[in-house]
Amino acid sequence: MPARVDPPLALLAELTHRCPLACPYCSNPVNLERAAGELSEQDWRRVLAEAAALGVLQVHFSGGEPMARRDLLALIGEANGLGLYSNLITSGALGGAREIEAFAKAGLKHVQLSFQDFSADNGDRIAGLSGAHDRKTRFAEAVRAAGLPLTLNLVVHRQNLDGVPQMIEMALKLGARRVEIAHVQYYAWAFANRAALLPTRRQLDQATEAVEAARQRLKGVLTIDYVVPDYHGVRPKSCMSGWGRQFINIMPSGIAVPCHAAETLPGIAFPSVRTNSLSDIWHESDAFNRFRGTDWMAEPCRSCDRREIDWGGCRCQAFLLAGDAGRTDPVCTLSPDHSVVAAAVQEAEGLPPAFVYRRYSNAPTSTRPSGEPN
Ligand code: SF4
Ligand code: FES
């Protein structure tokens, strides 16, 4: 464990798992939390105060769809009063101009709005909700009318990747300042749908080229962030910028985790804000200290010169693909488990299966495709 741990930069407040959309790549767990199990407004107010006292600078209100919570306006106001920079991460499928104006007045600083595609037909098909794309378009207009900066969040995969140039045009028309084009990360629902979502190499190369061209053309007009799928790379992403280094996620139930998928890791008791202070969770808990720094690493990470760059990749992916969260992330070509990833990329060249949509009643019986370690 490092001698001194800096406070987290940001708190991800997952207010609810409820959401009118059913995206097959949702990062929420396959066992979704129901409304009755969610933290109360009073609990969240306390958590926000503890976050500010701990030194957190930003709060990201997320879900599910955070606008499904009636107390969102009050929580934005609370965060603002505590001096926290607040960001709303939303599908834009609930609410509109009236709510956005009120949020802006309460101190909301930024909106991150997701789109499933540039085309309404394909967007609605991916979201599993008819009319979703049109609602999002109106929502984006309301955000701009309220004077709030807008980032479009475009989660890309095999079934929308060819439309990247048109998605960038859409972002320009909607007045976004920034667009985040992020390939699906394969956990939870996305892992269950991996064979339907993993792009082919040809698709990936074309999309990357389109992004590079747009970046040149739109310099100073639109900032384009682009997160490539690590399955196709040679080294892993620095997941969450390292375990317990910058982020603390609070799930709807109050469980605190260093990343959105950590709850799936066996043998770790993740603490709850219902029983522990945020400071205690961040500094003292075994869960947040388990993979901090580099002491926990085995070879090949232990002696690798990238160990403080990517922090050995993703612990949840190591567990999901190699059955042990303490192993090197198998997307790294130096990992002894890398063949699992190579096989998945190869499989993506075939025909994609149908989606398993994210719904409360639709949890797949197994999140691991057959042939992978249990
Ligand atoms: Fe990163 Fe470990 Fe691979 Fe080195 S061996 S690049 S530290 S995952
Ligand atoms: Fe958990 Fe990467 S998602 S460490």
C-alpha cells in the first residue's frame, strides 16, 4: 500500500439502475438493483458532504438513468452548495427543457448525453426503445438552450461503428463542444453480448481513420475523445487510472467500489456508505487497498516498465477472462492468458448473434461464454 493516498478526484454517484432504455452494452451489473434497495435522498446528501470533506472535486450523477430519481434536482443543489463540480450523465430519454433549466439554476455545470447512433432507426433498435433518438435530440437542444456545455457520449461497437463520420456531424449540429467516442468495454451486459458487439478489424481501422481526419478538420471547433477497444490492442488500458487512485463509485445500494464492475470480484467485501464513512472506505478499507499501487502484482507486470502507466490493466477483466483478479489483464500480449482475447477477436469476424437486452427480467443465466475459464 502506498504511504500516502491522495483523495479521489471524482465521485460517481450511481443513483439508480432504473432506465427506460435497454442497451445491450450497459455497464450496470446483470443483477440490477430495484428502487426499494436504493439509497435515500438523505443518504446521498450525507455522502456528498463526506465527499467534499474528503477532497473530491467532481460528482458525476449517473445510473441507470439518474433522471428517474425525483430528488435529482435537490442533489444537484446540494453538490453545488458544497462546492462540488457536478456533471449529469444521462440518456436524455426522461424529462426535457423544464428539468434542464431547473438543473442549471441549481448549479449543474455540464451534461454528458448518450446517443446510440446517428440514425433514429438503428439508435432506437440498439436502445430497445422506440422514439428514444428523437427524445435525445430534443434533450440536447434543451441543454444548449439552458446554456450548459454538452458532451455527446457515443458508445460504438460492431452495429454502429460504420456511422462514426455521420455521428460526428450530428454532434456538430447539436452544438456539442466535445464528443466522446468510446468503444464498448466488455463487462456485465456487454460481456453477455460480446459476440454481437465486438467490431471486426476492418471496421475498427476505418473508424479510427475517420476520427483522425475529423480531428484535423475540426480543430478548435469540436474536441473528439476516442477510446479504442483494448481487445484489439497490444497493451491494456489504465483502467480507472489505477485501482483506488482517482475514482470512487457508489452503487444505488450504497456499496462503494473502485470501478463499475468490481462488485463481481469474489473474496472482496466491498464496504457500504450506509455503515462506513467515505474517508474510511477510501483510506482504510481492504477493498480499496487490495490492488493499489504495484505491490500486489505478479510477473510479467511486476518487472514491466509500464506497471505505473497502465497499472497492470483492468482487475475485473483479469477476473472475467482469466479467473483471477490478481493476474495480468489478458488483453496484454505479454499475459500468459492472452489467447482468450485473441480467440474473441477472431470470433468477431463471423456473423453476430442477436442482442440480449438489458432488462430487470432478462439477466442471462451465465455471463461467461462457454469455453472460457470459470
Ligand atoms: Fe501493463 Fe502488465 Fe502488460 Fe506490462 S505486463 S504492459 S504492466 S499489463
Ligand atoms: Fe474494474 Fe477495470 S472495470 S478494474
